[in-house]
Amino acid sequence: MATDPSGFFETITWYPNGVTPDGRAVRAVVARDDLQPLPDSPVHNAPIVRLRIPNDATYGVTVVHPHKDTALVALRYGATPTLVSIHRVVSQVFGFWFVEAYG
């Protein structure tokens, strides 16, 4: 499905453990939200990005490290990509990781 040319997937750059030289292109379905209160702190807001990434060594990632992994993704479709921190794994079903990241 990650190779499906339907246009739902976009290419992002994934940095395992936040290490820049190890970054690689992966396919993801990206859902973007405006500023949202951070669960860790009710007084701070940040844009939230929800990523659906294949659990696949070729097109996605096989391991996710919350609070360590980062990704380069556009916070608005067509905007310049921004480095976001992977905050948590929401779920892992049907061969996909569902993760939440903050910009």
C-alpha cells in the first residue's frame, strides 16, 4: 500500500534517535492540526502532526522511539518541511505505525 500512487502518501524524512546522518525517506499519510495544547503542559501550544507510517524496512520504519525519533515534515501541505519530535505511538495495527509528533 505504501507504493500506491493514489496520492495519499507523501515522502517525509525520518531520523532514528534524532541522528541527522541516519535520516532516510519514508512514505507516510500525514494529518495536520493547528495549534493544540500539549498533553504534558496545559500552558503551551504546538502544531500536531499525526503520521501513519508503514511498518516496513523499505517504505517505512520497523522501530519507533518516542521522544528520541524526529521527522522532517511540512506542517502545512506544500510548506517548507520542519523538524518535528515524535511524541508517542498512538497504535500499531495492520502493518502501520500511528504516531503523533509536535512541531
